[in-house]
Amino acid sequence: MKIAVAKETRDGETRVAMVPELVDKLTGLGYDVAVEPGAGAGALHADEEYAAAGATVEPDALATADVVVSVQPLPVESVRRLRQGAATVSFLPGAQAGEVVTNLRDCGITSYSMELVPRISRAQSMDALSSQALVAGYRSAIVAAGLLRRFFPLNMTAAGTVQPAEVVVLGAGVAGLQAIATAKRLGAVVRAYDVRAAAAEEIRSMGAKSIDLDLETLEGAGGYAREMTEDRAARQRELLTPYIAAADALITTAAVPGRQAPMLVTAAMVEQMKPGSVVVDLAAESGGNVEGSVAGEVVRIGHAQVWGGSNVPSQMPGPASRLYAQNVVNLVTLMTATGDGTGPGTFAPDPEDEIVASSCVTRDGAIVHEPTRTALE
Ligand code: NAD
């Protein structure tokens, strides 16, 4: 059976779903691996590297594949070129990718969404949301350090002592904790806040100070945050204002599944920050945690430079692709039947398996992910 690696087409997407280093994991399962020409170029992997790793480079790889792996959902034109009964594995944000999903349905494609892989222990190695959030979180701290025209660490020198930068991180999930860890490694003094009760201990375990606002915590289903009421949001903003005013750099990473990112910081709060201060809003693309941030741009609000994240993992395409490709290999391995182990494996996902069932969006000409089906049909 053939697995094809798609060349990404979305503007700004530099990642690739399979890296040469991991091709042998797929060939080892018994698959032929075909790569669209230039698929790895954005992540600095030449076609020759894939060929040397045992893949073929084929302009028409998608049309003859049993499984197509990509980072972004395939564009509609590509979906229409797939063989009926083929499968796709990619990020596929349900109803938000409406036209792609209905085409996958109508073309008889079985599609699996990396966003829908359940966050259970057994699926941790397939969790691409976490692997990409890790990259984005690291990058957010590096961007803040790069934009800030001062040291992150304390410097005690013969010419005097330079105080460390004060960094505030809002949202301490996967990305936020990585931002905290990175800012700490660079020597900043870090304070962080998250609405989930469990986050305070995680913040402290990274060596940062947990900001206690004395507000009710907001745990939702599956260990995620719940949406705030407007009253609580206003109170949270009021209580966070002095911390933000005192910060040299503010990094925001807050998200609530299935909703717009919560607006945590008003422009008026940013205007209280010091000259030279920096704001990095990782949530800029999904509505923004900071009022006035613009995805993919640096804007000035008051004295602060406000950097809005736009497909941030694509800014580190090598490691982001490596991690994503490992997530894909692990998911494909789960979906491969090896029989008695003597012959090549076949792509045969067990629909009863929780990971397979949860991540499947379309199958047999139907949308099987209930929230997506309800939204689109
Ligand atoms: P996410 O991207 O949905 O949200 C990022 C963070 O924003 C979360 O920590 C959330 O609590 C926080 N947040 C939401 N509203 C906020 C507000 N108003 N103010 C401040 N912070 C706010 O979440 P994520 O990073 O993908 O994951 C969150 C948690 O899920 C993790 O910390 C972990 O506990 C759990 N998780 C479990 C697994 C697993 O078991 N396999 C994997 C990944 C994450």
C-alpha cells in the first residue's frame, strides 16, 4: 500500500508531514512512501533526502495513494484527485474546514483529524496539538527576548548590576509552560496565570511564580478551561493590570476549546506598560488574547510592541515537522494491521478503537464526527 506525503499549499505553511529521517518507520511497516516534489523544501528537506531514505518522488503521488498525510487539510482540488476509498491524515478543524470536509465526504475519502486525537495517555505520542504548541511556546519566548531591547537574565558585572527582565505569561497549558520554561532558561523573572487550578503547581514546577488572583478556577471537560462570564473576565483583567504594567514582556497563550480565544488584556492595559515593553500574543489568529493584536504583524499600542502570532510552528519548520511526523507515524502504526507479522502491514484502522473513532471525520460517504456533521448538514 502507498502512503503519499503532500506538498503543503497554504500560504506561510513551511512544515511537511513526513521527514526523511522517519520514512523508514513507514517502509518498515510495509508501505511504499511517495513524496510530492518539493514537499519538504519549506522544512529544508530536499527531494534527494527522501529518495535516499527509501521514498519515491512522484508528481502524481496523491492520485495513486491509499493514505495521504499532510499538515494542513488538503485543498479541495487535491481531495478531488484522490482515489475513492483513500484515507487522509492531517489537521482538519471540523466544521471550520467545511468545504474540504464535504468534498472528503462526497469523494468517499476516510479522513482523520489530528486535532481530534483524544488526549488520553495512550494517544500522547500522537498528540500533534501538544507537539506544535510546544514549538509555538518556545518560539513565543524567543520572540519576546528578541524584541526586547534589554537582557532577560540578571547580570552582575564589574560595571554594575543589570536587573533581569520581568516576564508575565497568561495561559499555562502546553504552549504557556514551554514559554515559561524558555524564559526561565534565558534568566528572566517569570510570573504566570491560568484559570485552571492544576496550573498553579505546574507553573511553580517550572520555576516561575504563580499569580494568585483569588478568583474561582474554571475547569471544563477533559482537563481544559471553561469560558469565563463577562463579569469574571472584567474582574480578571482588573486584577491582572498591575502585573502587566510591571512586566517588560507579556506572553499570552490562553485558549478555550471550540471557542474564540478569551480577550484577557485590553489596549488600555497595554498602554500602562513601560517604554520598550513587548507583548507576544500567540492567540492572535483565533481572536487574540490582547485587544488590538494582529496575526502576523507587529503593531504599537502605547509604548509596547505587540507581536501577533500567525502559524507560529511554521517559524521553526524543521523541529515542528519532525515532531508532527513522529505523531503521524505513531497514528499510522496504530492504524496498520500486521496480521501474523510476516507480511507487509495493511492500512486497516479498527473503527472500534477509541483513537480511531474519535479522530475520524468522514467515512463511507458520510460525516461521522457528530459536531461537524451537525454544523454542516
Ligand atoms: P489550550 O491550548 O486549550 O489552552 C491553553 C491554556 O489557556 C490552558 O491552560 C487554559 O487553561 C488557559 N486559559 C483558558 N482561558 C484562560 C483565561 N481566561 N485566563 C488564563 N488562562 C486561560 O490548552 P492546552 O495547552 O492544549 O492543554 C491544556 C491542558 O490540557 C494541559 O495543561 C493538560 O492539563 C491537558 N493536556 C492533557 C494531555 C494528555 O493527557 N494527553 C495532553 C495535552 C494537554
